[in-house]
Amino acid sequence: EAEVAQSPRYKITEKSQAVAFWCDPISGHATLYWYRQILGQGPELLVQFQDESVVDDSQLPKDRFSAERLKGVDSTLKIQPAELGDSAMYLCASSLRYMNTEAFFGQGTRLTVV
Amino acid sequence: AQSVTQLDSHVSVSEGTPVLLRCNYSSSYSPSLFWYVQHPNKGLQLLLKYTSAATLVKGINGFEAEFKKSETSFHLTKPSAHMSDAAEYFCVVSDRDSWGKLQFGAGTQVVVTP
């Protein structure tokens, strides 16, 4: 069964360091999402891609976060510099198209900033 | 603008008794609605989805939900809870106005007692 792949599963980094997460969506899925989930809360959208274009990054802290999906396939989310408040689960999801289809989620990357 | 309110942050049920998780939504257009489940240290899994077809939607593991436009509700039910249903449940809304952005509720933690 096709899955959304994310790496690493766990990451511990020191404050002010750079950190990057990688996501490989299900083949053929045009829409890719990056969500952040703080413990005890629902996931919050950081950025949404339609193919290689960003269609929503309104909640992405652009002073420190960046995301790219250069060839419209896999994607990288970067934080530089990391802050203590960035500790969270970072979830990647993909869907066939942006409406009326379910999104499939990866296992996530658990980030701890110390 | 779209939003989701899950009316209960915690629900405790006895094994074999019915489960009801309440969700109200706000959407500018005809929305798509989803319920996702998240078991500890696992990814998000789709339980069921409503995309403007039948208003009573059946999902996996015996769950179902009813879309009520007049009440802007999409409550999740299961006739008989099983120990394996203990998890966090998220109600999610998506509409065409926002590129299909998945807006999550805050979640409902379900505890099942023997």
C-alpha cells in the first residue's frame, strides 16, 4: 500500500541550529501539506502546495521557516534558527487533488528543541 | 472562512456502550467534512468523509457520521465501543474557498473503560 514517507522520525536539535524535514508523498498526488501539531492540539497548516506552487503559507513563520517542492514531487521543510517553541510533531500529507479527496498522512517527525 | 468546533475535549465510555463525538463547522461554501483518528505514536488515519453525496456516511471500524446542514453539524457515532477505539479523534472541514485547506478541530480524546 502506498504511503507518505517522512524522515527523520525523531530529531533533537539545539536552539538556534538549523533543522530540515523531508517528505515524499504518494506517487501522483498533486497536493502536499505540511502541518504542525503541538502536543494536545489539532494539527495546524503551515504550507500547502499544488504541484510545485505554494497556494497557502499564511501560517508559516517566514522569518525562520521555509518550504520547497521543486519538481512537484518530494518536499523539504526547513527551520533556521530553531526556537524552543518549535518543539512539535511535523506532519506531511498528500492528496490526489485539493478538493473532495482524502489526505493521507505520514508518521510525522517529532522535533525537540533544547 | 472555515472553522471547526469539537464540543468535547474528552469523552469517557464503557466498552460496549455507544460513542458520540460532537462537531460543528462553519464554511462559506458547501464543505467537505472528514473524521480522522490518531492512536498514540501513530499517524492520522481517515475514518470517513462527506463530500456532498449521502448525508449519512459510514466509515471504517463501525463508525458513522451524519451531515446536518441546518445544524452545521457532523457528529461521529459508534453503536458499541471497543477498547481499541481509545484514541484522539479530529473533525476536519475543507472548502473550495481555501484551496481545500484542511481545517482541524482541537480534537476529542476518547477513553474506553472495561
